[in-house]
Amino acid sequence: MPPEGLRSPYPSLTRSRTSRRPVWAASSLNFAFLGEEEGATGPNGAPMWALDPVDGTANFVRGLPLCAVSLALIHDDQPVVGVIGLPFLAARYWAEEGQGAYRDGRRIRARDTSDLNAAIVAFGDFAVGEGAPRSNLLRLELLDRLAARAERVRMVGSAAIDLAWLAEGMFDMSITLLNQPWDMAAGVVIAREAGARVFDTDGSDYRMQSTATLAATPGLADQLIRLLLESNRAAQRRAWALRSTASAPTPQPGTSRPSDRPRRP
């Protein structure tokens, strides 16, 4: 059930993460299934449904309405159908490969922004847990550069919303420095069908094995790739400096460093 204060116009979309799983299993015998909790199940090589019933869980738990239901059909390593529901904002986005992108039956298009100074950028969450400080070095370097050059940076807390709002023209870039297909796949096909570019950190087109999910208007995509390369070099220098500091010997009590020793007369 949604937290106190949140009421969805689509009640069935806010059931528990697993309550509808048997229905999918019974009705999708010729499809595979991918979810965050259970991983991939079903026949190898079959078209795959990827579902995240609550993308933006932290928002949902706190009663923030910025969360989404994300469902995609993946075929030959690419999402070909995507549906994103925003149950607490009464909005639904969908797209099919080659058929355009829609919100509630209305065709939507990404903006044609080409000036980074005029861009509003959606930025994904920071890493948490073991290894997070090192993983976040790149995020910090990139965020520092975007803060200085973009019109605004926004952190919504849902990758599905970031991509849907990019497709609708509310954002000009969406940056998520990881790739979890149950979160990303629906938004990827919706953003593509709206005219945005979706790609990996090296500029290659997004696929299910990509290490990140980057999306932008066509006029901003190359600028984002350059910013990412610049930020990655700075993050590597920072990581090297941190390793050097951590490996430097600590002076023992009662000893002096060479620079502290008195010089001979």
C-alpha cells in the first residue's frame, strides 16, 4: 500500500513488488522475465519482459510522488516496447519501436536544445554502500562541471521519470552512471522514439550490456560525451591522489620527517 498521503488513480499499480508475479508467470510462457528481485527467468533467447513495479523506492517510502512503474519488452538486446506509469501524477508514457512516443495518447517529442547553458539536466542518484566513495568520484567531477555550465541540474530519484521527462521535453539530458534494465529499458525506447539519443559512456548506442544510461537531445549528446571524458580523467587523478595519500607512511611519535630536522651549521 502507498504511504499515508499518497493515493494512486491506478490502485493496481501500487501493490507489492511480488503480488502480481504469478500472473506474469502464467501468462508469459513464451517470454522470459527480468526483475530486480528475481533476476532473469524463462527460456533463453526469448523476448524478455523487464519490470520494476516501484522505481524510486526511497521517494515512495517517504511519501514523495516521484516514483514510477516501468515495463519494457526486450528483443535482440534492445528494448522495443516501453510503458512508464506515474501513478501519483496520473500520467502514463509509452512507445513502440518505429511508432513514436506518447503521453496519455498525445505524441511527445524531445527538445532541440543544443546549448548546454540552456539545458536542464536530470542527474541520477549517488552510489551507496561498499565502494561508493570511489564510485562517486566520477559523479562528483561531472556534477561539478554541469553545475558550472548547465542552466539547472535536477536529481529526481527515478531513472524512469528522468527518461520520460526527457522524452516530453522537460529535461534536455538524463545521466545515470549505471545500467539496470528493469529501471532503464522502458525509458530508453520512449526517449529514442521521442527523438533523443541514448548511449553508453563511450558514445556507442545503448544496449542491455551498457555500463551507463546516458540520454540527451541530439544537439547535446556529443557535448555530454566530452564532459564525461573530461570528468573521468579528473576522477582518475583524484583517485590516484587518494591512493597516494593512503599509502604514505605515517610518522611515528618522537620521530621527525627529513624536512623537520635541523640543518647542520
